[in-house]
Amino acid sequence: MHAHRQPLTVGIIANPASGRDVRRLTANAGLFSSTDKVSVIQRLLAAFGATGIERVLMPTDMTGIAAAVLKNSQARQGRHWPQLEFLDQPLSQTVEDTRRTARCMAERGVSLIAVLGGDGTHKAVAAEVGDIPLLTLSTGTNNAFPQLREATSVGLAGGLFASQRVPAELALRRNKRLVVREAGRGLCEMALVDVAVSPLAFIGARAISSGADLAEVFVTFAEPQSIGISALCGLWFPVPRQAAGGAWMRLDPEAPQALLVPLAPGLLQGCGVLGAGSLEPGVAHGLCLERGTLALDGEREIEFNPHDRPTVTLDGDGPLTIDVETVLTYAAQQHLLAIDREHPLHPLNA
């Protein structure tokens, strides 16, 4: 007698707060509302259902995202969405909600987790799920790690990978990361895009929105079209995502050269540049300041004083992500989306 086959299951984590933080008020960025996120999730569900995903795990939330998705799924019976299962967990409306959900999904053995959020949301999920691949969707404020793509195409790529129609060696990309360590405090934290050193003494409002608040920046990659802290290196010393190394930059308002940088959507500032260079993997770097705060992927999280000795190290042990373009190119070459007459979406079954 055959063991009961588990349904092909993936997770979706949408950060209710992404795209709604204080930086939306200090810059000219548009809000990414709960309604927008519901629309993105529905497009994912349509693509997942079409590619054979049978079950989707989602967290509950206090902003109505889960409730709206559930209501719409009940109204669309026969639309070939996967079965939805909502994880009823305690809610604190902090990043711990995201971390707890990610751990639960990992324990349930999902094939991948689709993440809707910015750099901080992706970092929080990545820290909890080991080598479960992430399907990244940008809905945050300053995004560099998740690329801006249409959710339907992203969902098709995720579904094709999860249903094992695309080899993992083609579909998955291992990302770089920055590891912040402080041995005296037993501190070990990760950033996916950038670590910024600020002279600001306290964590405070967390987000950095002024070039004068930056003394040093380390990046895993920096693209010229980026917005945010990584744009500093992106417009001065760019580094591709695929490169083995990263980059660093030293800043001072009184430096002889200054660079115009989009630190947030619509927020352009001049930043004084003292120097920049390559960041080699595996080399621990001390900081240029004795005291201040460290911002990881855009948010100040760590305070340090003269008796602390934090270091920043680049390595290649970051999370796995699904390479959407490569997966869909392979799908085209292999005609993976060709369907027979039995498929519910075949034109004869319309």
C-alpha cells in the first residue's frame, strides 16, 4: 500500500507594513496598500494553480490581507486556485510575526516561500528558513534585493520550479550576504544588501534618510538604478549581483568630492565621498567610527560604543532565490507550459 502523497505546498508571506513606513512621508514614494498586496497574491495564486501547486500556506494578519484573499477565493470556485490554509498564530504587528510564520512554513516542508516586502522583510524570512528557496516580490520602500516584476510571471516561475519541472541547478541562485559580528556581545546578524555605519547614537526612528547620517557603507551588490543606501556605491563603484565580491564606501560631508544620490524615491541628496573600493569575501572589516549605530538593509538595528568591536564580513552563504528569468527562458525552450486537452485551462475546456 502506497503512503499518502503530501500535497505540493508553497508558502506566501506578505508583510502588512511594507511600503507603509515613515520613509513614505519623508520622500515622494507611493503607498503599497493592503489592496495592492491582495491583488499581487491573487495573481500568484492563479499562476500557482495553473502550474500544479495544490496547497498554499499563508499567515493571518490585522490589516485584512488574509481575509480578503479568503473571501475572493471562495467567490472564485472553479478558478483553479490552490487550496488555501491560513496559519493562525499570535500577532504582535512586529517583524517577529514574519519570523514566526517563516519558521512554521519551514517546519511544514514547503517547496518555496513567496515573499512580498522590501529588503528587511526578505532578510527576516531568509534568517529563518535555511535553504528553502525564496520567490521575491518587491512591495517595500527602498528595495534592492527583491526585483520589481509582475507577480503572474513570478508565480509561473515558482510553480514550475516547485513542481520539479526545472532543474534546481538552473532555477536557483545563491545570494551573497553581509554578516555583522560583535564577539563580546555574542552578536551575529545578517544583511542581504547593505550595512551602513552612522554617527547617530541611538536606533531611534531606525530609517536613515539623510546622507549626513552616513559615515561608511558596505554592500553585497550595487546597481546604478538602485534607490536607497546601496545607490551610493551603485552610482560610484557599481558591483553586479553575480560578482563574487562586494564594495565599500567612506563618506564625510566635508569630503572634496560629493555625489548626488536617490536615498529614497524622490529624495535626492548630495553625499561627500572620501573613497570606495572592492569588498573581498571572507575578510572581516572593522568600522571607521568608535561609536554610533549600524543600519542593516536600511534600518538602524545595532548601537555600538568604544568598548565594542563590531566587524562586517561578506560571504556567499546568503539565501537561495528563484531566478525568474532563467526559469521562464528554460520553460520557453522546453515548452514546459504546453498543455494537453485534459488541462482545465485548455481552450476546449473553457
